[in-house]
Amino acid sequence: MSAVKPLTKIRTSLLWLVLFCPGAAWIGWQDYAARYERFAQDTSIAQRMLSQKTVQHEAVLATLGALSHPPVAERLLPSLQPAMPQLLGLGHLRDGVWAGSRTPPSNLAAAVEHARQAGRPVTLPLDASRYWLVAPSSWSLLLDARQLIAAADFPASLAMLTLDVGAGPLTLLARQAAARPAGWHIDLRKPLGAASQPFPLHSWRTLTPADWPWAAWLAWAAASGLLPPGVAHELNQPLTAILAQVRAAERLLDDEEERPAVRQALLASAGQARRAADIIRRMRELVTPSSPSSPAAVDPDTLAASLLFLRQDELARRGIRLTWRNTSPGARPLGDRVALEQILHNLVQNAADALADAPGARHIVLSGGVEGTEYQFSVSDNGPGIPDEVLPRLFEPFYTTRAHGMGLGLALCETLAGAMDGRISARNLDPLGACVALRLPLAGADA
């Protein structure tokens, strides 16, 4: 009986290739998947950032349309522009006469009628970047999409971003050459979240050879080079045993009395085959990726996670701790996600501004939970609180106590909350701090 010969150098090299190639492919795919996931996540962040700006436009128009005695457009524009650099002009039709800071578009009257029939603002593009947003109330904003978000504020993994406001793609970000280089291309398209401005956002980048996982490949090449001798030794033992058992069974087949021995030899061969299969299975597990986890449903925890992802590190650098507390896990409010993100973002920003000069440890607590038949979000801080004379006018449009404020932040929040059949309120905490609460209908509650 001869034993199975050890693998030659050629066979060892072939075995190394069998190990290295699937492993290298898996490493490359895992790296690509991780980069794509980050790219998709950051594209979603960019989409939400832009959506929040466009939703703000709708809220400004809703606030202006609700005013019984609106201010003069020429005086209103300078107070809005510090917080809305994308705003180039505004105005409205009064008894068929235009009152605004800019010359109106030629088809304004038709656009107003269209907006009234649609029940929402409509857009009139002037060029690739500028467009008018016309509301059913006839209030209109002239906006420049180039000023929505500064290029430096977009996430680092993004390379190319364009936005189409109706007159062709506008480049918002260009961190790679316009002509795509060789490499792995990743590409996503998403519309913005505002009903009146669902502009298509296009994000793409190329993973060039400089982005490829060379270090991981080199490490795997070294590691897999050490495996063939060990694998050969492990496989050589069960294969040798299988060959010996099969040959013994072959010799015994002619002897009727030796059939039990034949059966035992075949059973032993099957056991050794299973052992060899286990060795191969362990090798395959080294190069087989695990299944991706299923995405989570949209709920208050998801909203809070998005907000914390965007703001937590930034606030930490300013010495402010932002935390989330869910007192009713599983409960969900009825509302619009983009609008909710805008409201919570504004409330957290207001709380952070209130803590700017506060001494000692500073923190903001975002919480959510069921209150009766409603769901309540609240944003609390441990700052100095809201002065008594300011509290009654807190949600009044264009009222502000800040040097560079425009007095629309909380007014916009109130407008957005009302559009979702919600309400917003503010109070001071004892002994220090303030709390702003947003109440919304609770999903599943009786009407």
C-alpha cells in the first residue's frame, strides 16, 4: 500500500493561488462594499442637508403668506439674507401689482395660478442655478442653488455632486476630474425631499487604484502563503486513510466472510471523507463574506440617530453634550420625516446657541415618548433659560433677540408642526434651562 505523495512545489503554488484569489476578491469586494455604504450614507446626508434648505423655503413662504400685514420686501430681504445667503430677492402680487426687491418673472401670474391649483409652491427656473419659488399666496422667492450648501460642508467621501433645478445640471461639488478615470465607479441619484422642489441630486465618484486595499491584499498574500503546507498536511492524512480503506475493501470483496470488514472499511472511508470536507469548509469560511444586515425601519430612534450623526461631534468640539432618550420604544408619531428633521435641527441649534456662554458642563437632551394620545419630542438644555419678556413672543415671525438672527427659526418650526397637525410650545425649567416640546398625532391612536 503506497501513501499519497506530498504536494510538489508546483501544486503548492497552485493551492496558494486557489486560496489567495478568492480571498483577494473577497477583500476587494468588502472594501468596495464598505466604501459604497459610506458613499451612500454621505450622499443621503447631502440630500438631507439640501432638502432641509428647500423645506425652509416652503416654510418661509408659508409664514409670509400667513401674515396679515407683511413687511415691505426691500426691508425684509436684508434681515433674511444673513441666514439664507441663497435668497437673492423676494416679493408678492398685491391687487395685481408686484411689490418686490427684484423684477418679477414674466409669467408670474400664470405661476401663481398654477401654484393655487397644485396647492403648493411651484418653481420657475431662470438658468442652471437661479429659480423663482412661487407660492399660492403670490409670495415669491428668488433663489440661487449655488449658495445652498458650501462645498466644504459636504461629507468627505463625496467627490462629484450636481443638482438640476430645471435648466440643466448645476455642479455643487467637484473633487475629481469631470472625465471619469479608470477604476470602480459608484453612482447614486436622489430627489430632494421638498414637495415643491424635488430637484434630482446626482452623486458619483471613481475609486481609483490609489483607493484599492493594497495593504490588506499584501497581508492576505503573506498569510495565504503560509497555509498551503498546513492544508496539504491536513488533507494528506484523511485522503491517505481513505485510499487505504478503499483498497482494503477492494481486496475483501471476493471473500463472503469478510463482508462485515468491507462494511467497516467503507464506513471508515466515509468518516475520513467528512473530515476532509470539514477542512475544506473551514477554508471556505475564511473567504466567504457574511450576509449584510437588514436596514432598520424609520422611527424616532432613526430620526435621532441621523441628528446625532450630523451634530454630536460638532457640538462636542464646542463643549456641549447631545444625548437622545426614548421613553416609549416602538411608538411612532405621524408626520413628515424631512420636516421633523428640520424642526429638531432648528431646536437643537437654538439650544446650542443658548449654551454658548453658559458656564460649567453644558448638555442638550433630545427625548421622545408618548403623552396621552400624542407623541412628544422635546429638546431641553441647561442654559440660562428664556427671558420672561421674550417667552410670549418666541414663535412670532421676524422677532429675534440675536444680533444676526432673522426671527424665523421657531416661526418656521411652528409652521412645519402645524402642517403635520402638531403643535409646539416652550417653557423654562427649574432651576435652569429651557425646554421646547413638539406634540404630534400618535400612529395607531384613535382619532
